[in-house]
Amino acid sequence: MVEDLVVAYGARPAVDHLSFTVAAASITAILGPNGAGKTTTVETCEGFRRPTAGGVRVLGHDPHRDSAWLRPRVGVMLQSGGAWSGVRAIEMLRHIAALHAEPLDVDALVERLGLGSCGRTPYRRLSGGQQQRLALAMAVVGRPELVFLDEPTAGLDPQGRQSAWQLVRDLRDAGVTVVLTTHYMEEAERLADTVHVIDAGRLVASGSPAQLTARGAENTVRFWASPGLDVRSLAGALPTGSQVEEPTSGSYVVSGHVNPQLLAALTAWCAAHDVLTEGLAVERRTLEDVFLDLTGRELRS
């Protein structure tokens, strides 16, 4: 739980009266543009920073005062990797596993994350993707109750990303609480049960991906056919509240509450009027659309 948290560097607050909760056995994504305060928030939850005001509770405990109690129960994936530069990958993972009472099977984890071929390679000689997969393995090998993942798939290829995503889902399904930060909107949309969007140190939106993408814009259906269809007739055949436009010649947009009934009515009207559509697509707002609407579209330094 984060409650009215303030973390300031000098006179400037990086986190400004921020509050949110994380449900047990769930995946929570914390999103925000560069400099929004998300990393500072997570580092405070991990016990690496002290609050200026307000506070946090991790598994019901103060992460700084109760660090000894929390350490074996919380996994942390750092952006910097957290491994010694000269140590071999498997040696580092086995060392971390040995610090815990009931670690995951190291060999199985190595196989799952594709680290077998680089297991005897010193950390400094691993590729960026290999270092990232090792950092993820180090965060979860202790079988934590809660794990913080900072940009867990940055630099991974598509195969590595899919493998990491499935591991995160499996952790959640096994009862582990996962908190992750990411700049990949697709990652948050596909993984997270709850999303918190932070900007300028403040919470600007919270909800499930479905809830956030449903706000402010309904789905639309776009299809292509011969130009000049009777859009008034088509709109009249669709459920109440539907609208039809032809923004460009031969391109049609149907807006309203998109559901199976609307699609059935649309295709029935086309069939009755001998209209062959050249393509039909249901379009909706993505989490990236919502994120940009909330935090702005200009570049930030």
C-alpha cells in the first residue's frame, strides 16, 4: 500500500502525495513517462529510499525498518542487473538460490529462460538480453511472495519476451504478487490485472486495462465497400445509437456500442443490399492511446 507518499529531492518532489494499493496474487503495472516518479516510488517500496512524507507498507511492513523480515519474501529485479561483473551466470543464480529456504529449481529456471547456452559466461560478457533474463531469474528464484520487476523485458527479442510474460503469469497464478514498471504498453495491456498511471509524481488514472480503454471512446467498426452507400438506411438498420459515416470514398465507419448484434445487423444489411465488403475490422482504443491522452504526446527530456 502506498499512502500519501512524498519523495523529494531538495525542493522538488519526484513523488507528490501518491496513493494506491496492490491486490495480493495479482499483476499490477505502474506506467508513466520518463521522470514521472514511478522508479522512485518502486525504490521506496523496495526500501532503497526513505519517504519525505507519507509512507508505504509492503506485505504489511515498513520496507526500511523491517527489511530483514521482508528480504527473503520479496524479489527485486533492478535495471542495473544486480550481478557481479566477473561471476558466471549460473554461479550467480545458484548463489541467490542458496540464500533462500525453498528456492525454485535452478536448472528448470535456466532452461525456461534460455540461459543454458550462456551459463558459464561471465556476466559482463553476456548480451543485454541475456543479462535481462538473468536478472529476472535472480528476482524469482527465491520463490518470493512479492516481486518487483523494473522493465522486465527491455532488450528482449520476441521469443524472450513471450517466455518472460508466461513466467510472470505463472507467478501470479501460483499466488505471487507482481508489481512491474514498463514502457511497453502492449506488455501492460496483456499482463496486468490493474494499471496505475503516474505523471509528475501524481496518480492520474487507475483501473484494469479493459476499464481504462473503455473510458471516453466506444469501439468502432470500419469496413470498405463501393462508394456512395446509403448510410442513413444502414444506420437505421443498426441498434439504436449507432452512427455511420463515409469519411473517404468507399471507407465507412460505424460507431456506437459494438457487440455481436451490431455486427450481425451490419452484415445482414449488406447482404440484403447486395453489398460485398472488401474488409471489416473492429477497432478500439489501446492502452497506449489512453496513456498518451493522460500524459500528453510531446517528447520529454
